Amino acid sequence: MTARVEAAGTDAAGFKGEIPAVEPLLAEMMTTLALVAHTYLTDTDGRQPDFASAEVAIDVATSAFERVKERLRPEERLAMAQMLTETRMTFVRKRGM
């Protein structure tokens, strides 16, 4: 569902015309956080994994997913759940090494 901005031009939030739905914005944020978590878990180039930062990224993405999952289409919900599960499993596997 979208809302119309009545004023011509840009409103205070920077939107022109219709305000975007929150679901695609949150899906993009959750995907970005999952990718960032994988980056924090990488141990290439002599870097050690940053488990604390990866855990924060995973927790925030999971919280956002839990809050919005009922508003996602079934295929989006499944894809997001699978992505977050895979990210959590990677975290557990790498931290347990």
C-alpha cells in the first residue's frame, strides 16, 4: 500500500509522488545485512572473522524479518527465511571451528 504526497515537488522525507511500500525497503535491508554478515565471517586476506559484528547484522535482519514476514508474498517469505537460515548456519559453523 502506498500513500500520496499532496505537496508538489519533494516532501520533507525526500519522496516525490508516492511513498514506497515498506516491504521492499526492508527486504533490501535484510538482504544487505545478510551479505554484510557473510563478509564479517570471511577469513581471507589474513583477516580474522568479526563474529560480534556478524551476529549483530544477523540479529537485526532476523528481527526485521520477524516483524514484516506476514506482509511478504509467500515466495519472498520463503526466500528470505532460507537466506537468513543459511546465514545463521554459516555463523554457527564458523564460530564453532
